[in-house]
Amino acid sequence: MEQIQATRGTRDILPDEVRYWQWLESIARNFLNKANYLEIRTPIFEQTTLFERGIGEATDVVGKEMYTFNDRGDRSITLRPEGTAGVVRSFIENKLHVGGVQRLWYTGPMFRYERPQAGRQRQFHQLGVEVLGSNDPRADVEVIAIATDILQALGLKNLHLDLNSVGDLQDRSHYRQALIDYLTPYKDELDADSQDRLSRNPLRILDSKDKRTQEIAQNAPSILDYLSEKSRTHFDKVQQLLTQLEIRYTLNPRLVRGLDYYTHTAFEIISDDLGAQATVCGGGRYDRLVQELGGPETPAVGWAMGLERLILLLQKLHNLPQLELDFYIVSRGELAENQATILAQKLRHANFSVEVDLSGSAFGKQFKRADRSGAVACLVLGDGEAANQTVNLKWLKTGEQETISQSDLFTKLDEISSKIQSQKHSKTVSSLT
Ligand code: ATP
Ligand code: MG
């Protein structure tokens, strides 16, 4: 029979790699808790119109990348390609604005129909934050600072922050005309998508991945020259505070978000160690999105990190220790096997980690597995031990062993526990955080 494989663009995250995910998540959660961001979990699929309106039909994501299908009730459904639209829908639907400024975060799988390559998948994961209800530049800086704190705590190096302001609606309509005037003479040299965008959405041309288009865009007018005094003041404050926090950034006037509801600050964090798929975090302000989706006027700012790209970096950088097991229990014979199950349960209730060998194979083979398990101690139960209610306690790292009564094992647990801790090679994954 033909073997069924994971769908193109998806992959399994096996236990060895999951350790890295858990570590990343615990570091992120730690910083998010410290800044009092609350987790929100929204559905993985939503009505297609949410993304059409919330991301914009002129974007690649909506135009080319969505997993959209009709369900059995003939509703158009889309697997979420990003997290913000769902969070904003939930914010409006649940009237979260009455609670004042909302600081939210989320994580989970996202879906985009893209050409799979390293760091680019069809099912991938993001972790993101959204601050809803503040137009203060301090909110922009707060979210950027959280992102840089998380990335720094993960030990990532060679990252840089690109920063821009796309102003407000009016600034952009002035800039838009200047950009069209500049690009029109080059129209024939632009890539096909960009030619198409020239009248519809010229700002997005600055984002093109085409080489020649990028060259042309290099000398385009800068949006920073088109900011109103108000927008300029906002952006100055963001930069001033970033400098005071010693968060280094580079101004990149070509970093844009082409849609009307993106406003003011836009930023990306890019890794120099990732090759082509180098952006690990992207975000900015979107003061008009909540309104656009039918909610009350609510300024907002947020970002999303692509976790696969971070995991690739983390695996290169760190050798995370496996969790070290406390006890491995080896037993043979029906009575001994039953006692092993009971001992394991009692030890787990006493907060030890315990694996029971279920193979029923000869002691020799079970001992080999005990060694491979990485456990600190092994409990051995044969017919003799079972009949006498004793157990052989074998310290796998030192070879030392003793036979004690099963009841003594439990009266001596404190002593045994400290001996186990002292023989552990490494700290557990969670204690690294
Ligand atoms: P790109 O230009 O790389 O396609 P994007 O602008 O589409 O990125 P965003 O929508 O801003 O990306 O998403 C935020 C982050 O999510 C990206 O910076 C990236 O790290 C990650 N990301 C986006 N698409 C994918 C994907 N298909 N596979 C893995 N990670 C992704
Ligand atoms: Mg993309």
C-alpha cells in the first residue's frame, strides 16, 4: 500500500524538536506575563470575508495564499493566514473595548498556500501581540521592546530592527501621488505584479522581491518626507524612546504596509543568519482596522513572529538537554510487574518522574533500556523482591546499589530525592528559562 505522507508544506514537529518549541514558548510567556499581556485563543477558521476585509484583497495573502473552501453548509470558510484579524473580530464581538486598553497575545498555526522552502511552509506558527485602545507612541515602543527582549533571552544574535513610519491616511495619499509620478516612467521595467499595483496600490511596489523593481525603488521618494507634523511627532517620540531603551534600529523608508488601515510605525526584525527567509518578526500600528471591521474607533499596534524561523536559529545555537528521568523500573514475573505498576504510581504522586519497562523481556535487555533512558536510578523487582516486598535500588550513574524494603523506599524519599538531584547531569529544560 502506498505510504501516506504529510501534506506538502506541512511537517511534523517530533519530540526532540518540541523541546525547543516549549523552551521558546516559556521564554515568550515569561516576558508577556511581566508586561501583563493576556493570552487570547481564537478559532483557526473564520468567515472568509473577515480576512478579505481585515488583510485586504490587494495583498498576496488574500489574493493568492488563502486556504478557502465552502463548508457543508455552503459558507465560505478560510483557515486563518495570520492572527490579527481574528483577534480584532473577537475584540469587537466581545466588546473588549469597554475594559480600556487591551494587551493581548496569541500563538498557534497559520495557513498560507506558498511555495514551501526552508523557513516557509503552508502550515506555520506565529506568536503575536496586539495592544488595542492606545495611540500613544509608548505603546509602539512597548511592543517592540517585548519582541527584542524575547529574542535576546533566546540568545539570538545578528538581528536588526528596521523601522519606518507610514504616516496617516492623508500623508499617504500625498506620498502615493509622488510615488506614482516617480515610478510611471519606469513602468515597463517593473515586474508584472508591480505594474499591476502602480495605480491600485503603489506603496506595495516598495515591498517587491523582484531585483530590478528593488533597484528602481531604491531612489523612490521617501515617505518620511511626506509626514505631517503630527505623524512626525509620533515617530520622533518612538525613536527617542527606543534610543533611551538602547534598542538599536535602522530607518528603512521602503518598509511599508500598503493598506489604508496601517498607520504610523512599521517595523521588522531581521536575522542575518537565515538566508532568504530572514524576517523573524513584523509589525506596526493599525489605527483604522478595528473601525474597518465594524468596531469603535480604536487605535492599535502589534507584531507577529514566525516561530519556524526562530526554531531553526535556536537549534543551531543551543543544545537543549533532554529531561532527565528520575526512575526507570525493571521487573519480571507477574507479582513483580504488578508491584512495579503500583510503585510507579506512588512515586509519581510523590513528584518523581518514572518510566516502567513494559516489555516483559529478560532483565539484561531491560537494563540496557534503563541505561538508554537516561534515568538517574533504576528500581529492580524480580520474584524474590516481590515475595519479600523489597526492591533493588540501583544508581545508574555510579553503579552503587542496595536492596531495601518497599516501605523504607517511601520513608527515605527526601534523602533519595536529593541524591537524584545531585546526580543529574544537567538542569531541566524549564529551569533554563
Ligand atoms: P514574507 O515576506 O517572508 O512572506 P510576510 O510579510 O508575509 O513575510 P507577515 O505576514 O508579516 O509575513 O508574518 C510575520 C512573520 O511570520 C514573518 O516575518 C515570518 O517570520 C512568518 N511567516 C510568514 N509567512 C510564513 C510562512 N509561510 N512560513 C513560515 N513563516 C512565515
Ligand atoms: Mg508572505
